[in-house]
Amino acid sequence: MPMPSNIWIGLLLAAAAGLSTTLGSLIGLAVKKPGSGFMSFSLGFSAGIMVLVSFVELLQGAIERIGFIQAHISFFLGIGVFFVIDVLIPHDYIGQQDRVSSGEKKELSRTGLLVAIGIAIHNFPEGMATLAGSLEDVRLGAAIAVAIAIHNIPEGLAVSVPVYAATGSRKKAFWFSFLSGVSEPVGAGLAALILLPFLNEVVTGWAFAWVAGIMVAISMDEIAPAAKTFGREHMPILGVLAGMVVMALSLAMLK
């Protein structure tokens, strides 16, 4: 079982991944909209990393710890949790830029706030995913954090653009996106507080499978469809393939 120091590293990685929304905010304020090919490939790359990690490392590790049936129960519970969150608190972070010029300033400001709240809630379990990966291996946690950070960039962009259009304040737009990313390390911190007193093979196994379900749901329901919205037909699947290859090579080096 990993030493407790892994938890602190996991918290730092979750903070870095969550606060990558601020990078998206800066891109939104500087260039308004990054290239469609770049966004398609990057989002596909993120999805590829998360899917391969979920099935090859986290779910497999859970099966070894708690058995096939229990691991898959936890896996599907993770998908169910994400589904409930997405239904109750939907958020649309791709294409939001295209609606910026059509509404009134008050509505734009409200849109930015609602998107920020939605992203904050969706980021919460992502922090748990980074922590769970770090408990297994710091390098695995880092790989998950990178994948999450890539997909957080367009979220920060979606928050900052409507807020800036509504208020004209770069500072306000930046802080909205910053606050939406803070929930990620908060989620990791709460997971650490809950898991630490009970940390053993069984708890870790259930946590790994649950997080794998969440990451697969995020990849299939958000990231992959988002990559397709940029209209570059083959870029998303090339990104997925590249992400999986990079992750597979990374995992091979962990062995």
C-alpha cells in the first residue's frame, strides 16, 4: 500500500489539474478561440488517456483487490453518479463562445456564472480520480492529472468568454474560471479525509473501480462528443489513439 506522502502529491496534482481552467481563461481572453484542429485532437487525446487508464489500470486493479463482480458494481455506480450529476447540473462548455454575441449583457453574465457552477460540480469527482491514481502510483496520478487538465482548458475558456463579454472585466472573467477549478482539489481533499482512516485493499479497490466509472462517463459523455463539435472529422479519433498509445507506453514504464 502506498505511503501517506502519495496523498499529498495527489492533492497537488488535483490542484494543478483543476486550476488548468485558468489557462483556458487566459486563452479565451487572449485569442478568443483556439484552432479547431488543435482542440479536436487535444480533447480526443485526453479521452484516450482516461479511457485506457480506467480499463487497463484502475478497473483491473480493483478486480485484483475485490473481485470481478464487486469491481464492476462499483464501476457502474461511478457511471451512475456522474449521470445523476450531469442530469441535475448540466453544463455546456463547448460552443458557448458562439453564443456570446447574441444575448444581453445580463444574460451573458448569468450564463458565465451558471457554467462556472456546473463545471465546479463536475470537477469535484475528477479530483477524486487524480487522488485515486496517485494512491496506486504517483506517475499514474500525474498521467490522470494531465488528461484532466487538457479537458479543463476549454471549460475555463467557456467561463471566461461570456463573463468578459458581459462585464468587460478581464479580472472578473479570470476569477470566475479560477473558482470553477478550485472544486477539483477540494474533491481530492474530501476523498483523502474519507479514505485515510479506512484505507485498505478493499476500500482502495472500490474507490479505483468507482473512479474508473466516472472517468469513462466523462470521456464518453463529455470529452469525445465535445471533440467532434469542432468539425474536424478525423482529429478526435487520432487524438484518442495518440492518448491511448502514450498512456500504454507510460504504464509499461511503470511496470
